[in-house]
Amino acid sequence: MKKLLWPIWILLTLAIGGYYAFVIFASDDKAELLIGEATHGHYQIEMACDSCHTEAFGGTEILQNACTSCHADELEDAHDSHPKKKFTDPREAYRLEIIDARYCVSCHTEHQAEQTRAMGVTLPDDYCWHCHQEVGEERESHKDLPFDSCASAGCHNFHDNRALFEDFLVNNANQPWLLEENGVSPSLDIRNAAKLYANREVAIDPQQDAQYMANHPTETEHWQDTAHANAGISCTGCHAPTGEAQTPTDENWITKPGIEVCASCHQPEFDGFSSGKHGMRLAAGALSADGTAAAISPADVQSHLDFDPNNLHLQQGCNSCHQPHQYDTTFAATEACLTCHQDEHSLAFEGSPHGELWQQAQAGDIAVEQAVSCASCHMPRVAKKKRGEQVVSVQHNQNYYLRPNEKMIRPVCMQCHSLEFSIDALADPDLIRTNFADKPGIHIKSIDWALKRANQ
């Protein structure tokens, strides 16, 4: 009997080993290797294992490098309140026995859906208390607070406290909920921005352009009022971007330029896009069958959000929001979003005060700068220096100011509203679901406490 068991055992071992060798080295489907579901932040790239596991036998340092390769810039912009260097200070070494906060995976452990909380945190929600328990003893206002309430909107955030510093709370107290001078700013001059953001010399062939325009009068008419036309980018700039001597009938002519063509001039916008949910698969190396960058569609992902079932096939690339031959930021700001998104918050937009302002702007009753679109909050305009000039561009990472939502307070909400109203509104989940159709039903006391301490 023992002689028979050994060959069976060897055959089973070889079969199992062969199967997993096939999965690792030959199969495109790596689902068998998953040890658990990925978090909401990473589920789109859970099959791109090497996005995080860059080495087969890497440890904590390898995973840390993977985290910072995607999130380092965001933490720097946030003025990270708990950077790694704080915990490498010998004076703080004793805290590492509680939580080794030098590493992202100490708090954000992937593939553990059963214990994953908001923001991908896999620690119990009282993690702040273990290092800061003296606050509850020293501050009268904090004595009766629950241990797990530190991260409530308007109080503390582990990484990003820009809008919640005590001095900032005091300096922005006692303001009316709706500011007299308000408006989503700064203004966007996309024509000038196009000139400054182009990072390659575009070869233009007037003869090819003339022939192509003659064959496509409708596209040419639309193009003439675009930022591309103003910047001198004509047909060959996108359809023959290599600048080679081509004619519109050559096989090298690109009939439908892909994302990589857009990115060749609009790298900052592409970087933002590929960092957010719409484009993060591109950053993970997803390619289409012809080897070009592959845009995703709602049907490709298992999101918790609701999408329009009739539009699940639509791909999320540059041309999804920006029609290739037209200058229409209005469509990109709202209609493009609502083409796919059908969750409660999105569906409530048109009937909300923000949606009414947007409709008034489209009717010409108010200035566009006073209106609020989906993009106003989730893809706001930011001003930065570019080649010595102040350039206003759109943050194309729609997640940048979304999680945690307190990040919207300074750059978005306070363009129109007081700090107190903004904090309360973002802390009210029912108000968020109705797309801010009323005033907040929740009050966060952080400003009250800050004023009391300042007046002592």
C-alpha cells in the first residue's frame, strides 16, 4: 500500500506545482494567487501584482517603496503630519512598539477585507489614542470623547491636517455660511495653458493638413475654435504625431489617436488622470491588444458605485470627456460624469443648489465662475508656476480631493462657504448623498473648542 501512495503523492505534487507554475509564468489570469480581496483603493489593479510586489521575495521595504512610488507626491502636498522621519527620531522610538508608523503596511494591510475600514485602514479605529491618550486627560473638551472619534471630519486626520490646524480654525471662525464674494476660481485660459504645457515640438505638414481638412469639413469647422487650433496644433499634430512624411492615406496615419498621443503633450494632466480611479490601470501597465494604452470602462471594474447600465461599455480615456475636435469644457465638467455615474449623490446633482447654479450659468444668467459643476469639486482648477508663468490647469485625478473628503475644504468648499459650514457639510453623510440639497444636520465642535482655548 505504501508503495502505491508514494507515486500518487509525487503525481499530485507535480500536478499542483505544474498548475501554479502555469498560473505564475504563462497564464494571464492570476486570480488563483490572490490571498484575499483588494481594498476599494486598489481593486482595479489587484491582478497587476507587480504594481506592489515589485520583487518576488521582497519584504516590508519593497512594499514601502511601492506605496511611495504612487503616493509620495500626494503626501508631500499634504504636508504629511506623520512622516517617516518623525518615527526614525530616537526620541520617538518608543512609539514604534505600539504602531510601527514608518511603514504604510502597518496601518494599511492589503487583502484583508474582513478588517478593512474607511481609507483602507486595517487597524482598530482607536489607533490615535494609543499614542495620544494624554490629550483626553489634559484637554477639558476631549475628556468624554470616544477613543475612536479622533478622525471625525473637522478634527484630525493622520496624514493631512491642512484645513484643521488650530490657528486656521480660529482665523476662519465666525464667518457667514455663504461668503459674499464667492466663485470657483481661478479662471482657466486653456488656450494659453495649451502652449505652456506642450512638452514636445509638434511637426506640422501644411500640405497634409490642407488635404485632410478638405476631406473632413465638419471636424475642421469644430477644430477652428479649439485650444489646439489656437496653439497651432492641426491634424498632423495628433494623427501623425511622429512628424514623418506621411499622407492621410498612409498606413502610419493614426485614425483614432489614443491616450498616449494626448499624454505626449499633456503630461501633467495624464499623470493626474492615471493616478485616479479613471486611469490607475494605465499606471499599472494595462495595454490593449495593439499595444497602446488601454482605457477602462465601468464594465471592467467591480466598483461599489452605481453606473448607467446603458453606458457600461464606454471607455474612460481623454476623449470620453473631451471630444477630440471640439472645445467644450461644459460637457467635460458635468455631462461626461453623469453619462456613467448613477449613484445617489450624482443623480441628486441637477436638483441641488449647486446644480441650479450650473444651469443658470449655462443659460447665461450668472458668470461661469459662480457656478458649480461636478468638476468644480472633484477636479478643481489649480494654479502653479510653469516655465516662469502662472498656469491654471485642472487636477485630473478625481480622487485627489475626495478621500478623505476634508481635503476639499481649502481648495474647493471655502471658495464659496465658511470653514465651519464646510466642515459640518462634509461630516454629514445624509447631506452628501443628497448632493448638499440643504444645510448640515451635524455640527462639529472643533472651531468652538479652538476659540475657547484661544480666549483662555
